[in-house]
Amino acid sequence: MCFKWAGAVLIVLATALLGNQKAIQMKQRVKQLEEFRLAMRLLMAEIGYTATPLPRALEYVQNRLADERVKQFFAEIVRQLGRPEVGDASLAWLRAIETFRGQLALRTDDWPLIKRAAAGLGGLGRESQLKQLEAVEIQLASHNSMVAANCVRSERMWRYLGMLGGAALVIILL
Amino acid sequence: MLACPHKDIVVKLKMAKMAWKNHILPILPPRLQNIFDLMSGQAAEELEEIRLRAGKVLMIHSHRGENFVGLSGVTSSLSQAVTVTAAELQSTLLAVVEYSLYARDEELRRGYLSLPGGHRAGFVGRVVPEESRVKLLRDISGISIRIARAVKGAGEALLPQLYCARQRRVYHTLLVSAPQAGKTTMLRDLARLFSDGDLPKGRPGLKVGIVDERSELAGCYLGVPQLDVGMRSDVLDGCPKAEGMMMLVRSMSPQLLVTDELGRPEDARAVEEAVNTGVSILATVHGHCLEDLLKRPSIGYLLQQSLFERLVFLSRRKGPGTVEAIYSEETVKSRLKTGEIGHVL
């Protein structure tokens, strides 16, 4: 009997943990999208105000971000830019996306937006470059507000679902 | 005419013979990088210019003339020379601008960019105009990479002729030569020598203000001089000459103002104003002889006003920096009077 109860507690704990994990992932997604948006704004400031070349501008952006994974994403672009065979900021950005696709909390529908920032990166005049990054930043903002609204609902749902799913399983098994 | 101290001395290019590789190789595409990395000996030591043209053979220039470059180095055979591709030009351009065209678009509009180490890359391609101005340069079809070499000591022999020990000041001096005859190298070294000074020889260091409109003189990269222009030198990089001279006079109280390639009317006005404030002027101008200078209204005006106390004519007859003649203020006056304004040789 004791083992039964111990097993039941374990099942509930495990499913609650799963639900919680899912909720954390959703929150992280919102946070990381917000970090990308901040990165766009910082990059625009670097380009618009001081016309800092990309390797240094990206390093500056990286140092001002809070999320460790997103920081590493920008570090990867700088690393790619240093490779002679890359030779293009767009390609460096796309390669960083390939490397980090599975390592961030972002979902499939988030990546096309991040990818858009690569278009013409470093190959445009100052005004065009700023317009292009601004467009990406606006899209990221609207996309993230949608994701965030969804997240508030789903986060709670996943936490309950984890706990209640475990409890239901225990009842069935008992 | 003053005695020419080293008329027959060739100013040897002996400094930093191979240092260019550290700065130039990283901006070249991998194939060209390998070629120039392997280049050694005289070709590498005397290299003055690398010419990349889309769909054309790779060429280099030195004071000995031009050469083709093949996979295994310098060659005289056109068939062995490598052909530069448009993609390689684009890659070089992006590397020069650090993958950020927006960061250097203003310079690119002028057709050249300064590189680390004081070197310079010039560009040609399709110009997109806007209201009779160059809006941007695109579809780059040719790049000329000019290697900057600081030749320390190049100006030493000229010092006694250009420095007035009694008044402890530099004579207002104009260095005159055709392009690529060592004007800028000489000017840079004179700026260094006057800036550092030599107290045991009775020449204290002077505060030198350098207006480096084309980033060629001090070879500034991100505002920091890459070439030695002396310990008391203040450099205004990328600044229009006329405006820069006045800015320096007001802000840095220089004793000597140094600038390259005078020519525009506003440059002449700024020189006149600076001279009247008591600052010495050391500048360069394109030309072969007095006649050439007089044909240019603004320079002609300065000569007629006897603003320059020394005119130094350089050539590359015995290598860049060969001093052909040094005219004092009196020589200029008498030559103007007698009409002896032809070739100095």
C-alpha cells in the first residue's frame, strides 16, 4: 500500500514537472523574442548614431543582453564573420540561425522573423539598413505581443494540466 | 636656389618592408590571400600598389614598374597571370568595410577607404548620382590598394633648410611633385621630425597639427594614427583641409600645421589665415615646376603673395623622394620676375 502511494506521488510530481517545464519554455520564448527585439533596437542605435561596423556593433549588442542563449547567438555571428569563407554578414547571420535553431526556446514560426534581419545585412547604406532593421523590429514586436497573450493563457493551462493529468492517471491506475 | 643636401641620394624605402601583409592579407579573398602570402623578396618589399580589376589580370606596381601576378607569384607572362573575378572584388570590398557598407558609405562616396596600417583602397564602379553629386558607388569593377610606407629619416636631410633655428620655427614650406614621387612620405617624416624635435641639436619639439583629409598622412584607422607622425602631433582625420586648419588653430594651438595636397580656393584662404596667426605651414601640392603651380589659381595666388618661404621639388628620378631643388622665397620671387618658371631639372 505504501509503495502504491509513493508511486502515485511520483506520477503526479513527474507530470506536474512536465507541465511546469512546458510553461517555463513558453515564458522563455516570450523573453527570448523580447531579447531579439531589444537586440534590433540596440543594433539600430549603433548603426544610426555611431555607424559602428557590424563585428563591433554585434559585440556591443551581445554584451547588453540578459539571456545567455541569445547572447551566444550574437557571439556566433561575430565568430562566423571572422571566418574567411563566410565573407558576408547575411551568411554569418543565417549560419548562426542554423547552429542555434534547436538551442533556443523559439518555435518554427519565430525563426522566419529572425531570418529577415539577415536580408541585406551589412550590404546597405545607413538609411536603408536602419529601415530594414526597423521593419524586423516592428514585426517582432507585434509577433511577440501575440505570443505573450497566448503564453499567459497557455502557461497556466500547462501547469494545471500537468498536475491534473498526473492525478487522473493515478486515479485510473489505482 | 638653396643647396640641395641630398640631391643625389635616393631615399630608400627601407622601413616596414613586409608589414603591409599583416593589414592587407585579411581583406583579400582566400585565393588572392594565398598568392600574396607566398610573395617574398624584392616584389613584396617594394610593392606600392595592388590592382584588382573584374575579369582582368592581377597586377602589382612598384617604383620599378608594373608586373602581372600568377599563382606562384610575380610573372612577366600574361597567360600565367591570374584573373580577378567580380566576386573577389565584392568580397574585398565587404572585408574592407568590415561587412558594413553603412559604416563607410561616406568615404566610399569619395572613392577610397583608409585601411588599418595607413594603407588605402581606391574603388571604381557604377556611380549612382543624386543632384549632380555621387550618391553611392555600386557594382565595384576595380580596386587599387596603395601600400603606405613610413620611411623614417626620409626628411632628415631637409631639416636644416626648412628650420629657422634663430626664430625657432619652421619656414612656411610647400613640397611639390608629381603623384607617387614621395611627397606624402616626406611630409609625414618631416611632421614626425619636427614634432619629436632634437634638443641636443638645438631643435625643440613643436606642437604639430595635422589635417589629414584623406587619412593618408597619419594613416588613421578609427581615428588613431597608424603611422608615426611624432609625439606632439594632433591629427584631425578625414576633415576638409580648410575647415580643419582653422579648427586646429583654434583648438590645439599648433606651432606647425601640416596638410596634404592643397588646391582648392578655400585651402589657399585657410593657409593665408593660418600664416597670419603665426603658425608655420608645411603642405604639399601636385606639380613639376613653378609654371604648373602658377597655372592653379589658388596656389598661384599664394606664390604671388610670397606666403611660402621654401619650395621643395621632388621627383622619382632616382627613386621616390629624390630632392630636385629647394627654392627660397627670394628664388621664387626672382624666378617669377624673370619668368624662369619652367622645369626645375
